Amino acid sequence: MAARVCPDCLQVVPVGKVVAYSNDLVCPDCGKPLEISSPSRYLASFAGLIAAVIVWWAASKHYANDSWALAWVLPIVFSYFALSIVAPIVLALTADLELGTVEAVPIHTETAAHHPSH
């Protein structure tokens, strides 16, 4: 199936909704709850991790001989930014949607508050 297509009404879900509401996604046309398939999530996470490792390796080489006291932090920060940018982009491009499961809402029972006797 094509990326970002509702499996019920076959309408394309906007990329912004897929990335912003990936856990609470609802089809804008038919209103059915949707979720992103596990392989799409795994692929995006793996691509983000690979990008983070490549950026960390390149930044580590660049800042290896730097005399600045906090130079060791920059490869970690840059790799975090790479992961944070690449994973949503890959998810937006490859998100395979499936119908979401309707989870039961937990029933909250009211219990009487315990009042100690004086």
C-alpha cells in the first residue's frame, strides 16, 4: 500500500498529521483511528540511528584534537540532532498506516476516602 493512505477510505493522510499525531492519528476523511505500522516505525528509528552514528563518527574525528574542554559533548549533541531530524523525515516518507485498535477506556471507580477516627 502507498505511504500515508488510510486503509479504510484510501485517502492520503497529510504528512504533518502523521508526524505530529503519530500516537493519536485519526483519518481526516472517515474519522477512523489509525496507527503507524511497526515496520515503518522500526525503519524510521533504524535510519535515524544510522544517521546519528555517522554524524557522531564524523564529529568525533573533527573535534578529536580540539583543546576546548567541552569538545567531547559536540559529537553527542550533533548525533542527537541527526536522529531527531532523520527519523521523522523517514517516518513521513514511509509511514504505512493501519486501522487502530479501539482500546477500552479504564473505568474509574470512586472509593470512599479513609477518614481516621479521632
